[in-house]
Amino acid sequence: MTESLAVAPPLRLPSPRFPIQAVQWAHRAAAGLARPLTQEVVTVVRPDAYRESPMWTDPPFDAGGLPVLLVGGLASTPQSLLPLHDWLGRLNFRPAIAPVGYGVDCGERTAVRVTQALAELADANGRRCAVVAHSRGGHFARAVAVRHPELVECLVTLGSPVNRLLGVHPLLVVELWAIGLLGAVGVPGLLRPSCLYGTCCRQLREDVFAPAPPEVPFVSIYSRADRVVDWRSCADPDARHREVRTTHAGLVSSTAALTAVAEELHRVLQAPDSPSGALSGAAA
């Protein structure tokens, strides 16, 4: 895995009005704010329980090195995506983690970084990539799939409110506004209220709601037990839907969710009309 894809980019240099310590504090506070309901009631008591699953101990298929870009959402870190990363690696996918920082930056800026990470991963492997996105990461991933379907083998979203941007718990809405106010007063690297209504993210909003590319298989995985994102907001009209029983955080760490992701990616690999193959102009 290329290190640049797995590590969040460094903070931009702040203006003289904001000492670097203040900016770092604001980012840590923003990441903490983005975990409502006291970080959600966790149903996965042992975070490594998936290692006891038969799919882990005796992998039922070999993914043949299909590259997969993992896209986190609010308060996401590379560490929070490690269960999903390791699970897919065990099945011989080639997972990489997109640099979304804490997922609290301007949506369009983050979508651009996801696009760059996807292009690098596709170029490094000479083939299109699967994209698996959690929570707000689904906004970035869906927009990128609309913009660059030639880079995307398939799209899987996990608890992503793709038919209603603020289809989340009311406490999270309040926390998003708190982060937005920090961004509005000039703290670098944070979203602003204008990201929801202004011009900076207008194209992103349009692409999130645009028709999904018909050539890109798309599945939305959700949980009715999700207390962060309203499961109904995951019902993208262009996606196939699959329900699992876990929390919002469990969608990237529970055995049920990890198994669902693997099965959906395997379904794409086995499809007779799968577009899997080399990129145009790239060596197979």
C-alpha cells in the first residue's frame, strides 16, 4: 500500500491569526465532536472478533489482487479503517486508505483528494478499483464515481446518507454546525456552513444526487440499529440495498458488515458481464 494513500495529508499552514497549536486543537476537537451519543453504543465488544470468522481463518475465495480504495467519513482515521483494511487484505484484495484527514474538511476539497488517491491506486495497479466508503465518505465516493466511472470497478457505501446529506442524528447536526462555525471564522481544514448551501461544494452536492453510472455496480449497506445515520437516508435509488445488524461504527469493524462487504465485492468479481480489466491505455 502506498504510504501517501494511507496517511492523512499534513495540515495546511495556518494564517498568522491562528497559531499551529490552535489549529491542531481545533482539528482534534472537531474529530471529537463528530462522535455523537458518547461515541455510540458499541455492539462489537471485541474489535478483533472478526479474526475468528471462518472467512478470516479459511478465506473462501481469492480476490486476485483487486485494488480497493477505502474512504472514511467524519472522525475517520486510518486506524478506524484497519479492520476493513486487514479483512480485505486477507482475501487478497489490495486495499488502500484515501487521505480524508478527519473527514471534517470542505467536501469538494476532500473529493479532490479522494479522486487523486483513486487515480494513483488505479495507475499503480493498471486496473479499475473498487471503492468502499463509510458514512460521509459515501458522499465523496459517490461523487467521484459519477465523475470518473472509468476508474471505478464498483462502489459500496456503508451507512452513508446518500439521499439526504443531513439524514443523521440531530446531535450530529448540531456538532456539524459547531465544526462549520470554526471553519467560518477561518480555522483551516474545516468545513463551513457554505459547504451545505454555497458555491464551494455545489458540484459535489449535484454529483451526490446525480444518477449513478449504470456501468458501475453500486450497493448501499445499512443497519436499522445505526444510531448516527438514519438508515432510510441510505436508500439510494440507483443502488442495490443490503441490511446488516450492527452500529454505525460496526459497519467498518463487525464481522457481519465485513462479511457483507467481502460478499458484495466477490459478487462483482464473479459477474459474467463484470467490467473488470485494465485501464484504457494501461498494461494489463
